[in-house]
Amino acid sequence: MEKRTKISLCITISGVVVLILGVLLGWVVLPFVIKLMIDKEAKLTNGSMIYDKWVDIPLPVNMHVYVWRVVNINDYVGSNWTTKLVMEEVGPYVYSEKRVKYDITAHPDRDTLSYRQNVTYTFVPELSVGPETDAIDILNAPLIAVATILLTIPEKYLPLPHRSFIEILMGPLSGEKFIRKGVTVHDILFGVRLNFIYDIVLNLVELILGDYITLPPELQNVGGRGWQFGPFVNKNGTNADGLWEIYSGVKDNSRINQIRSVNGNETIGQYWNTPECNKVKGCDGMFFPPYVKKTDRLYVYATEACRSAWAAYQHESEFMGVPTLRFSATRELFAHPDEFPENACYCVPPRPPLDPACAPTGVVRLRSCKTGAPVVVSKPHFLDAEEFIINGVAGMKPDKEKHDTYLDIEPTLGVPLRGVRRVQVNVETQPFQTMGEMFKTLPFSYIPICWAGEGAEMNDELYDLLNSMYLTPLKIAKIGRWTAVGLGIVGTLGGGAALGYFTWWLKR
């Protein structure tokens, strides 16, 4: 055989070998090595890459708070509800958020860790529109909440004489109006001091109804110094959420950081209609199990909403040059059961005499887990809600870019590189036929109090760590496998063409 023919044959064989090796290394060996690397690190155990960062989150997490001010307060100087509320968004008021875990205990037999967590909020004036002492004219949420709770307590638990006395206290005697004037931003969030009438009423409620109801956490007699109301009452610098137990991923990393129980319970409580909806499900949103797929639902346990929320895949995205998948809270999360039957379990009718209909699309009632208080959560500005809710008060301007919740996740590791959770706290009003004349004029409406955007994104330090340990080796490996495949194809085709030519030339 002529020398040139032999060389061509060797090149062809070498090309085939390189091509086969490239395919095997790139699509068989490489994924196996990456899986071994991830399995080694994707576990919550001392010494793993993520453990220290899980204990004390290194990312700066900021909470941007916006408060809804009542503009046309002069229309409400009396007791009657005479016109539509005109609302103005005031903010942001920014708080840095520090979460530190402690009392961490491993339970190897269950493949879990239990822990408590302190959460501290610190006001950041340089990022805010003003001081947290800014005074805002705001809906009198505690008045409506306490009145609603009292209205719906059955007579067998609150006999008529007691009810009549409390109604007198809650009526004109209280001096309360539908709008509270000049409440500071700090007090709106961390607890506004209620007047002495509430001290009398709520102490009576606890005395008479202590075996029947537990007042919602938004209403607290803080330190025995008097009753306060706010979404973060007694939650700053404390362990408000209790004892959590999560899967460590040591034996099975497909469950890492997923919640097993809260305060020893695998259920939220008996708040909703089915056992499935009462389950504690999901994680805290810091990270998810590896190998996230576009078909997945990502569950996050939301303590303030007494349920697990979820996000669904929307589209491919990118952050700091890293390919990610964007997941967001879709309209279905807060949809009426007629629109999304899966939500039927969250349709818990309020106690009489309130309207028993399911909440409309766009809002979720929390009455069942808030002792009957008319607390409602939604997306900010009632994004994705029905038009009558958006138009129920003036000033709503829903915008998906500004008001939706989303996560940009690196799917192989299951780590969010960027994300923000946005939720609005509202009060549902309905007309009352008792509790005094002022309550008879209440409309059927949903009125916003405040909304918060809680978010973080990967910084340069974490990017460098992620890049050195995972992204760079992955890029080199991907380049290497395609280079090997390319060389193999070129060698195979080039050598084959040369071999064919020289074979033809010899036979000529």
C-alpha cells in the first residue's frame, strides 16, 4: 500500500477514535464527573461548600417597603364611607435583612437538620425616600380587624351582654375613625400602639374567649405594655418562626433544604380544606435541590401567608453571563377555583354573617389562619387581579416588571443567582349590620396597607467562588468535548476523503 494511502487511513482511524472519545467524554464521562462533584457539595454538612453560607447568608438582602397613603383623607373625617379611597404609594423605605441560624442539630437517622433563625431588620436611610419616622395617613386596619373578629365570633362563645358591651366600646366611644392620621412608617411595619379601648377589648377577648381563639400574630400585647398591630410586630431581632427541620441532603440531595416540619408539625395547621394544602411544603427560597427542570414547580413556604407558594418556569434568562431559568409566581397562584381548580382547597368561607363566596382572582384570604381577621395578600398594586379589585381604590398601577415575584436559577446547582419576592398586605372590608352605625357604610372592597419587595442577587465574591469551583471547569469541559468532536469529524472526513482519493488514484 502506498505511503500516502497508509497515512490517510491512519488519519481516518484517528479521527474516528477522537470522535468516539469526544462523544464518550463529553456526554457520558463529563456528566458523571459533574454529578459526582455536585453530589459531594450539595449537602448541608460541616465542611461542604454551602454549609457556612446557609448558616449565615453572605448576600446583602434588602427589603424595600412601600406604604399606601390615603390622599383624600378629608372625605373621611366623619364616620361614613362616602367616596372611593384615593391611594398614593410612598417609598421605598429600605431595610437590610440579616438572617442567622442557631441551635443547629443534625438528625442523621432522618437525614435532616433542625435550627432556629434570628431575623434582624435595620433601616437604611441612604437608600430610602425619607426617615422611617415619616408620618402617613393610612387605613385604620386594626379597627376593622378587631371589629371583624368580634363580629364573627358565635354567640355561644360571646353572649349578647358581653358582645353589646364590646360593641359600645368599639363604636363612637373608642374615638376611632376609618383613617388613622400621622402613623410613622416604623409603627406601620413593626407595631402601632393601639389606644386604651383596645387594651380593654382585647384583654376581655382573651379573658372570655381564651379557650376558643388565639389572636393573630399581627395583634400582640408586647411585653404586657399594651396592644400593638403591624405585620412585623415582635419580629425584629427575634426568632419569630420557631423551630424548623429541613432535609440535609447527605443521603438524598434531591430533597436538600426542603422543609420536613415547623415546630414539630408536618402540617401548617387545619386552616385549609385538604391535607395536601395543609402540608408544609417547599423550602425557604435560598436554594433548591440540584437539576432543576423547566417542568418543575418550585415551592417556597410562606409563613406570613400560612401556605406554600410556588413558581413556574417562564423563560430562559442570564445573570452575570451565567445561563439561568426564570421562574415566577404566575396568575394561577392567586386564581379563583373556577379559573384554577387546584385552588379550591384555599376557598374557606368566612364565618357568618360575612359573605361566604370564594375570594376573587388576585387575592388570597387569610381569615382561617388569622382568627377571622380580614387580612388579604396579593401581588403589589393587585397585579393579575380582577379589574373590580384594581378599580376598587384609586391609584393602582400594576406593572409586571415592577410588581411580580421571580427567581433566576442556575438549574444544575439549583441556586438562585437573582430573585425578588413581592407581596402586598391588604384589608378586606364588608358592610356590618352590627358593631355600630359607622360600620354599616363599609363597601365590599380590598384596601392596600403596604407592600414589600424582598430580594438579593449574587455578588462578585460568590460569583468568583461559583466560577472557580463549577462554572470554569464546566466551560473548559464543554469547550474540550466540542473541540474533540470537531477534530474527530475533521480527521474522519479529511482522512476518509484523502484515502478515497489515493485509492482511486492507485487504481487509475
